[in-house]
Amino acid sequence: MSENIVWHQHQVSHDDRCHQKSQKPCVLWFTGLSGSGKSTVANAVETLLFDNNNHSYLLDGDNVRHGLNNDLTFSDDDRVENIRRIGEVAKLFADSGLIVLSAFISPFRSDRQQVRDLLPSGQFIEVFVDTPLEICEQRDPKGLYKKARAGEIKNFTGLDSPYEYPEAPEIHLETAQEDIKELAQKVVSYLKNNGFIDI
């Protein structure tokens, strides 16, 4: 980084933004295999938060790759850079006082830890959307597993590229056992019980 770049201090503080929104900001980091239901659960959580007048924003993996990260491939190095950029964006959004919902496969533990380390203690909430590979393949909403099995997609997480399961996620969601509404409510209950929101 150039020595000519200096962090600009805002007149409106982080605490001011949190007070205005009547909530504690955090980053809900939804991680899991493709087809596990990350975006579906995150959308359901955001709907509950919106209905409760909470201020949030959902960062979705595919959406971000349409713009900010459209120069990145799915190689291991570019996956690392993808998550690094998203971590920095999530940090800025959380600094604004928002509850950030981030739905990315983010297969590597070291990358998820890097994002955790960017944020103040307690603001990173790892949400493991735990769905067995065979169920993800059965769902295959985008037809990606079929293409990967046919050799049309390389470096596909869970098949020829590893997914490193979270070792101690703050929230563990098992999508094969509960429906979307129950899973979303479990996340919102965590936020309430830990003082991020009032309901």
C-alpha cells in the first residue's frame, strides 16, 4: 500500500450509525456446498429482519461475480481473492451499522478466518449451511453438478476441489432436517439472544 494513502476519519462515528439503526452490526457468513441452500436461507433471514425494521444487506456470490468480481475465475487463487474482496466489502457495510448477510461457498477455512480477523470480536458469525453432497447434487438448481460430472466445469467444490467444513460455527443449520422458515428463525433467534437485534 502506498504511504500516500491515509485512512479518512468520518465525522459520523460507527456508534452513531448503530444508534440510529437501533441494532448491533454483524456479518452473517453463510457457507456451504453449492446447492446447500445458502442464498435461500439468507433471503429468508433478510425478509424476517426487514419485517422487523432491521437494516441489512445481502451479498450473494453470483450477484457479486456479475460486477465487483467479474474478473475472477474459479481457480483456487481467484477463490481466495473473491473472498478477500467480499470480506473487505462486508467490513465496510458492518461499519455503516448494517447486518450483513454473505452467502458464499467460501470453501477454505483460512479465507473465512481472514474475514473473521477483519472484524471486531464477535461481529463475524459463521453460519454453516450443512447439506450432504448427495442432496446438493439431487437439487442441482443451476445444473452445475451435472456439468461438473460431465467434465464441463473444472475445480468444482465438493467434487474436484475441496470444501473445508467449519470446525466450530456459531450457527449450524442442517437443511435436510428442517424447513427454510425454521432455519431462518434459528438465525434470527441467535441475533436476538446475543443482543444484535430486539424483537
